[in-house]
Amino acid sequence: YFQSRSYVGLFGVVLLMALVIVYSFIYGSYYSASYSGLSVLWFLAAASTSSYSLLCTGWGGYNNYSFLSSVRCAFGSVSFEACFMCVVIFCALCSCSYNLIDFYYNCWLSLLLFPLIYVLFLICILCETNRTPFDYGEAESELVSG
């Protein structure tokens, strides 16, 4: 019914590639002299676009199951990102800076003071990388294929 759905799926893939390039710029500027003081916020802004790429690739798949799976993955990604952003902003407030260098040097103290935040941070990173307990996309494909 929509002939341009393949372009939407292609846009999702291009958005993921652009996300990789933005991550490269964020971490590349981390090691250079022209470093931004708001790099943690830039990282959070770049990480929040992954759910849009999931929705675009699912919509462009010409399959109802792929679209429903992408909606489920996107909603899971948004809920995991909300928890991840709260933990990262809490650690940034504890280090009194939104700079990744200050975050790196001062975060070990907050890990000793707040061990529950550290466990929550590890779970959020596990959710963001779509590893074994949180791999919705892989679980959906296994359910569909039998």
C-alpha cells in the first residue's frame, strides 16, 4: 500500500550509519585538544536516536511481524534509555561536570559510594547493547521461524 516503504527502511539504515559516525566524532574529540565540555549530553543525544532507526527499518520491511517487532524493540529501547540516561546524568552530577574526562576521573568515587547505581549502570549497558537477556529482535526472529 505504500510504495516508498523501502526508502523508509533505507533511511533507518542510513540513520544507524550516521549514529556510528557521530559516536566516532564524540570519542574522537575525547582524545583531541578541541574537546567539548558537554560531551556526556552529546553522547546521550546520539544514543537516543537508535529507537528511530529501529522503527524505520521495521516499517520498511514490508512485513507486519517485522513492524510489530520493531515497535516492541523501540519501546524497549526507549525504556532502557530512560533508565540509562538517569544513571549517566546522576553520575555526571556527582562529578560536577558534563565532560567525559571529568566523568572518567571522578566516577570511580561515585562507584564506591553508590554500588547500586553501578549495578544499575551495568544492567543498562547490557540492555543498550541488546545482549542475551534483552535481545528482543533475536527472540522475535526465533519465534517467527519456529
